[in-house]
Amino acid sequence: MNCDSQKIEIAKNFAKAHEAPVAVWTPDKEYLSEDERYLAVYENLIIGVYGDCYGLNAEYDEAGDLIGEATEFEVEVDRFEAKGDRGEMFYFEITTELTGVGKFIEEHGRQGDW
């Protein structure tokens, strides 16, 4: 499973790509800690709340069935949210044991059914 420290680091890097502070675009609730807030950002990131999340290195067989989960992902940061003048792609990697998250992202991202 992707450990919390890796999830938090991914979420912090994603937050750095945004012009607005992370507190503005995270769910409006009380968090016990900033780490809890970043864990919520990570969960929203992988389920497509901030934009479609796509696996980059998934492997498929000839029938189009997933045979190897993705470990590298991308999400587009919209132009109006990005620090630059145009949208940016945010890349992240899940470097620990596969959890099924890559399969979930692939199934939803490929079909566009977020």
C-alpha cells in the first residue's frame, strides 16, 4: 500500500502547482492536522476530483484488458488554477506495492466515467 508519507508528499507537490493556497480548494471541514488535509487532497487527486487522472504506463493485452497496473500518473492543472499562464500537467508515481488504485484510475479514466 502507498504509505501516508508518500501520499502527503504527492499532495504537497500537487498543491505547489496551484496559485491558490491548498486550504481554498480542499474540502471544507475541520482537519485534525495538515497531514490529514493533504491525505484528503491525495484521495481527491486519484479519484478525479481535481481533473481526470490517467495512468501512463499501464499494460493491456490485445483485447484491451488491463494486465499491468500503472505506477505513473498525470492530472492536468487547469490554466486558471495553475501558477503559469497556461495549464500544466502534474505527474506523480506510486512507488510502493500496487494497491488496485492504478486499476481503478485506468478503468475510470479510459471510459471517462468519473
